[in-house]
Amino acid sequence: MALKGLNVLEFVGLAPGPFCGMILADFGATVTRIDKSPINSLDVLQGGKRTLSLDLKKPKAIEIVRSLSRKSDILIEPFRPGVMEKLGLGPAVMMKENPRLIYARLTGFGQSGSHAPRAGHDINYVALSGILSLFGRKGERPTAPINFAADFAGGGLLCAFGILAAVLERHHSGMGQIVDHSMVEGAAYVGSWLIRSQKLAIWGKRRGENMLDTGAHFYDTFQTKDGKYMSVGALEPQFYKELLQGLDLQNELPQYDENDKNRHLIEAIFLTKTRDEWTDIFKNLDACVFPVLELEEVDQYPHNRERSVFLDRNLTKDGELVPTPAPKLSRTPAHSGALVMEKDELQMVMEICAEIDLGAEDMARLCEERVILTSTKPKL
């Protein structure tokens, strides 16, 4: 796999950090999670990673982390500025011991600035990036896209890109560096086109009145007879013509009108048939009209099955729905951690400890002292 040979230390936090680590693991890196509990039901992205749970209040645990760091290529930490420094694990210490270490800091506001010490969540970061002001229907409040834009697109994904850019640069310089990634900046950067295109004719009106923000009847979702939905993206004239054909509108319906009067007519037409009936009607028309699939059915949609967009549920734990890693590489494809057989907890801890020359007796003693935390007590 493409990242085989890279060793990553991931300090476990909420969604963005685990997602960043998951990307690296799926593409071949060996990712070791440093957790504070042997049981972490919140991290659903831990498949394919190893876990070592430590009590970082104890000096011996700190020494274990430093020993692992000296043998690592990448460290990912999600804490507010100063936390790692107080633990004695800040970049000044870790990169002195391992000058090739890439030290990634994935936070909401970054390592500097007046908001750096403050708490926040995706909705706050997207709000400060300006992007949240663009999401929502006419006359309604801004609507956050769950926690997709800052945590994942602007957070974990862009952080992984920054890490790999630093890895590539290290081939030339031989030196590691700090990756200071703020989710406010990440959300803004992912939204570059939205921000920089505001002078184009497609914008200029209030939220929900523009071409791409549900202000046009040819770029929106429509409810069907069975309470489901179709997505319509018939922006260009040739696609709009095919949309009208699929809707069986014989008379020419103008694509652009001042008050979007055509919306009510199209809404009424879509309500006359089920989503699957409309899907069948539009399957041979190039109208940019497709069904809005629900999660329980996405892996059975023909195109998704043909491209293996999701893993075979028969191969995942408890039949879990899991997207396959993307993009697809021709020679060194990724392999989802969800397909990796879980190792025995103590076997995994022993494997990690052996890499820093801690034998079975050392490991057992550290477990007894509650430096290493396990759900199963090893025998001395």
C-alpha cells in the first residue's frame, strides 16, 4: 500500500483526529492510538489501528510515549495549545529527540490567535469561516451540514494532506516539521471556490435565493409520492431540456424567471410518482436527476455496487455500512481498516511494547502499576 512503512502516533480525540489517522491507516501506515481508556465506544474509526491506553499523569507513561515517538514518522494530537507541553510531549521536546518527526496539531482555532485556547465544535468553526452563512433556505436560519465541513473535509482530510506534504518534503530536507492545522482555516480553504466566486452572477442575492443554494427550481431536491426525494441539478440548458422531457412537460418552460414560479409546478409533478418510478424515468436521460438515497440502501444502488463505493456488509463487523477508501490507486490500492481482523488486546499491547524493548514482564508490571491500562489483566 502507498503509505506502508510510515509509523504514526495518534493521540485519540473526537472525530477529526481519528478520521485523519484512519486515512493514513487505510492507505498503509501503521497507526498506534494513544488512548486514556482501553474501552472507547466513541471512536468508530479505529479499525486497522493499534491501541495503547496509558495514564499520561504517570511519568512512566510519558516515557513510553517518548520512546514510541523516537521511532515514529508522524504524531497527531488534537488538544488545545499547551496541553502536550504540560505533559512534556510538546514539539520542542519530541522533535529534538526525533528531528524527522512530523508533528501534526489538529485543533479548532490553531496554535495562535485570541481564540486558540477556547473550546468549539464544527458549527462554530464553519460559522467563523463564513461558509455557514451560505447554507440554508430562503427566510430560514443558517443550517449547518451536520459536522461534515470542518471536522472532516476541512479538518481530518486537510490535516492528512498537510502531513503527506510534509512527508514528501522530508525526502528532500531530511527534516520533520510542525503541521499547525486549524479547522476554521480548513473550512475556509475547502470553501475557496464559494468564497472567491461571490462576484459571479450566480450569487448576489440573499441566502436561499441564488442558483446553487436552493434558490432555483433546477437545482434542488423534490419530494416524491412515497415521501422520498429526487435531486435535480439541471444547470446547463441541455440538461434542463432533458429534465422537462422526463417530467413530460410539452410546453417550453423557461429555465429562468424572476420569482421562480416554475418551482410549484415541478413540485406538484414530482409528487405524482414514487422515487423509484422517477429514477426509472430518468435513468436514460442526461438531465442530472438522481434519487436521494438513504443510508440503509446506498450499498445496493447499482452504480455504487459496480464501483464498490461501500464494502460488502458480509465482510464487516456486525454488517456495518463502511465506505471504501478513496481515491482508488491502480498499483497500491488502500485497504479499509474495517476489514482488518482485530488483534487480541494483550497481544497488541505486547507487540507495541516490544518495539521499544519492553518485554512481557515489563509490560505486565506496567499494567499492574496502571501505567498501561488494559481491560484484561496480564499474568506476571
